[in-house]
Amino acid sequence: MLWHIAWRNVWRNKVRSLVIASAIAIGLLGGVFSYAFMMGLVNQAVRSAIHVGLGSFQVHHPDYPTDRDLRYALDDVDALLAEVRSTPGVVGASSRIVGTAMASSAVGTAAARIVGVDLDHDPEISDLRTKLIEGAYLSADERIPLLMSEKVADDLEVRLRSRIVASVVSPTGEIVYGAFRIVGIFRTSDSVFDQSNVFVTREDLAELTGFADNSASELIVRIEPRESGDAVAAAFAAAHPELLVRTWRDLAPQLQLAADFGGVFGFGFLAIILTALGFGIVNTMLMVVMERTREIGMLMALGMARARVFWMLLYETAFLSMVGGVGGLVLSVALLGWLGRVGVNMQAWAEGLAAFGYDSMIYPEASTSFYLQVAGMVLVTAFLASIYPARRALKLLPAEAIRADT
């Protein structure tokens, strides 16, 4: 019965109730969108880094991170690859030879990592071939092919089919020189990655540097879903304590920091919005108490327990918040469902986003658990906002309230 009375009381002043419910819905929509946009931005950067070549985890010689020298190589690579590929969840694994090089053209030089990729298996762990803007991907049919980013190509003033001389330190410590021809130019959303890497075939780099057969500088493993990567990496590390196994979080801690910050920022911003809406609800319910002073006094004079008055006002606040909350969540689901397909075009800030490894097309995303958490936050806000007005009503003296002006 009390629920029914409270619901009818909410709509006694339809305009006021609709205004506060609309404010809750719009505020909630803004908070949810801010969180989803931030998470879409961060998750897209993480996916891009993993899919372009960072992988879910990497395996190195323990001394490799110190000098990143070709001397620190993994042995018996084929056996390691066969082992990791048999692990459930692994969608790809490949070996690479990685050295530090100076790429030279007729007009200048640029320092970069020179990466020798396995043409058969590198597509399993890298989507680099989808980032080409000119030319073609590396091929065994081409002689000494090289992939270079648009940024480095502009710095060196070279184009497709231009020749590049790369100087690399071999495993024996000697500097060797090799001539390569640019067959493709790529551009990713990460300008730092573009500036730092050039790609050649594994066979060409091994022949140039005298790298041993069945050896590699690193193994890169890609796992789906992403959340299971840590467990697979931990199991592989336990089976091979002599090797250095690092997940994408270890390799790119700035991405993990951004992911953590994105979640905290999103929830913090949403909490600020709900706090502001909470004060609006408090103000609305205080107006309700003041307008219905005589009515509340009569109810108490007729024997209605103060506890029931308290719960009636609490239910009214809850109903008002639930109408706005449900409306806000429905609008949020509809908006994010649409933007999740078409994206938010941030082309005007593409260069600045690329400097931090973000794409200019952002696809907001939010999980089902997030919506449930938001619903819980709305209910908590409604409960807290109802306490003060309800306590104010309980302090009314029936005799005085009945004589109050309406």
C-alpha cells in the first residue's frame, strides 16, 4: 500500500517530477558516455599495440632488455614455438630478429629498430599489413624488401622503390651494412612506433648479420581473449625459468596506467555528476515536504507512524530517481550502441592523439557489469538524498503542521 501511495505522490506535480527525472537521465547519459569514451580510447590503444606487434606477451633472453643486442638470442626457437602454439587460447606465435640500425638515404639518416619478421607466421601476431598506405607487404618474391613508416620516409625524403642502406651491429660486435629497397610504406595510430621501426624479412636480416639458424631475438605470442594472456604467460614462465617472459603490461606500462586511469576517471566523473544530481533531488524533496506540511501533519495526527512517513518519502525519492535512472541508462545503451558502430571522429586532433598512440576514430564501449554498477550508484544516491528531507518531515509536530499555511 505504501508503495502505491508513494508512486501516486510522485506524479502529483508532473512537471516538477519530469524535470528532475530528465535532469537525472541527461546527467547519467553524460557520465556514462564520458566513461565509455575514455574506456574506448584506452582499450583501442591497447588492442592496437597488441595487434601491431607488441603481442600478449614476449619471450627474450634474460640479458636482452639491458642492451637489446643481437648477442642475446633465444635458442631452439622452433621447439619453443611448437610448445606455445599448442596452448589453448593462443591464436598466433612468431619469432623475430631485432637489432638497432641506422637507416641512411642520400639526404640523411634515422635511428630505428630493424625487425626481421617471419613471413609465414608474423601475420598471426601482427596486423601491420593492414596499415599500409602505399606499396605492398614484405614478400619472398621481392629482393631485399623493406617496410618503412610514412614518418621516417618523409624524414629521409624517400619513396617507394627507393634504396636504403642500413648499418647493423652483428652478434659478433661488427658493424655490417646492407642495402634494402622500400616496397611498402605504413602508418599506424602510434607515431612513436612509426618513428622507431623498420621491417625486413627474417632471412635477409639473418644473412646480413650472420644470425644463427633456429635462433631469434624474441618470441611474440598473441592470445584471445586478452584477459587470459596473463595466465598463459605465467604458465610459460614457470615452465621456462631460464627465459624472460613479459606481458604487454610489463612491456608498455604506460598503457596499463592509462587503462587504470581511464576507469578511475570515468567512475570519478560519474560520481561527481551523481553527487550534483543528489543535491537536486534533496532540494526537490525538501520542496515536497514544505508543500505537504499540513498533509504530513494530518497523517501523523491520524496515527500514521513516523517510520511509515519516513519510508513513504524514501520510496518517492527512489521512484523519482529510478525513472530518471532507467531513462538515462536506456538512452546510454542506445547512444553507445550506435557510436560503437559508427565511432566518434576525432580527426581534428589526429596528430596529437597519434603522439600518445591513440587512433582518431574512437569507439566508446561499456560492459554490462558497468551498467549494473551505475544502477547501484543511482539507487545509493537516491537513498542518501532522501534521508535529510525525510528526517525534516519527522521533526514536524502534528498540531503545528495542521495549522501551517498550504
